[in-house]
Amino acid sequence: MYSLRRFISLCIGFSFLVMSYTGIILFLSPKGRVANWTNWEILGLDKTHYTHLHVTFMVLFLVGMLFHIYLNWNALINYLMNKSREFSLFTKEFLLALGLNLLFLFGTLYYWVPFEQFLDFQDEIKASWEKKADQAPYGHAELSSLEEFSQRTNSNVITIMSQLNAHQIQGATLTKSIAQIAKENGKSPAQIFDIINTKPQPQSSSSGGGYGKLTLKEASIQQAFELEKALQIIHEKGFNATENSTLKECAEALHVKPIELLELLKTIQTKESK
């Protein structure tokens, strides 16, 4: 026969175990900004997953407890009876349980010993993650688009795109967030940040395959990008180029290297084809 009491008790037990596990993980986990920046995970789940699991199983636990109280109401009432079998809130067990819960309540709120030491221990654990991880340039930088990121860090957006292309980062556009680009390439936002900040290798005057001498029209044919779109982008960056302008002229006007400008323009064809 199906037993509702047994079913409810097992639901409460399972949800309690999951809540306890996720609670311990969240206790030990880094702060959100560090977890998001470094793609912190345990057993393939990130901090957001553990938070969602903790909350949903808390709901299951609470609903189960309500049914448990309903099914065991008579037994609970018996706990509130004295030796004379009279109802009384002031049994020794009731007062002890109430006192213990009040101790945890006020001890936590007012940082009594040993609650203060316990909470400090948690802060130390979370701070230790920050020491190990590379710091984001500003709060929740992973949510910024590449364009916003370049503005807030005073970086050259063309150089950023060049660096990402040089490291074969796929699907990077100025409007995508760092977190989105990182996810699509199986990396953390911190790794994308490291790529952006990688110093370009020094090049000789002959390096770059002679691209600087190419006109935009020649480069568009050779590298298969859309000429009109390239002219529009360069114009938006502040230089009125024509199809006969060389990559070197455009690059110097935009304060970047010809190869970096070319890498940016090559992304046009990629973005348009997706």
C-alpha cells in the first residue's frame, strides 16, 4: 500500500540532504564577482546552479514540512504537554529548544562568540579565492560588451579585436558581452581578459606580409571582407577613407598597426555570414 507519511518523510529527507550539500558548497564558494569572472565550478556546476538548487530544494523542504506537521499534528501536540498531560508551552523541552534557537538568532545578529569567529572563518575562505584569482578591472566586467569594456578601460577596440582574432576566439563582436564570448569559446571571462591584455609580439618593418601597402579595395578582395562595410567602420572611427586608401594610411589615422586593422576588417565577413 502507498504510504503518504513515508513518501513525505522521504521527500523531506532527500531535500534536507541536497539543501545541506548545496549550503556547504555555497559557504565555501567565492563571492559572486569572483565566481563569475573565473567560471568557478564544482562537479560541473557553477555558483548560480548551486544557488538555484539550494532555493528550489528549500521550497520542497518547506512544503514537505507543512504536510509532515499536518500528518503528525497529534504527536506534535503531545510534545507540548506536561507530565500531567495538560497542554503547556512551558515544558522544559520547549524552553530549551526556544532558547537554543534564540541563541543562534541573536548570536548571529550581534556577532557573539563563537558565531563571530565562525562568520569570520567564512569571510577568510571567500577572500582566499580572490587572492588566487586574477582581479577584474571593475565590478561585473564580464557583463560588459567589448565596446563598453574598451571605453571603461581606455583600450583601443581595434587592438582588442585583433588580439581575440589572433588567438582564434570565435564569434567576437563589439556588442557581445565578455561572458558570452567566453562561454561560446569554452573559456572564462578572466581568460578572455588575459588574451585582450596580451602584449603583441614586436614586428619588424617588413613584417605583416606587406599589408600596409594594400588599398582597402585590394585588401577586401584578398581577405574576402565587404568593402562598403569596412569603409563605414573606419569612418565611424574618425577617418574618411576611400577604396584607394591604403591600410597603412587608415591604420596610422586610427593609431593602430596595419595588421591590427586588417584583423578587425576580416571579422566583417565572418559576422555577416552568421
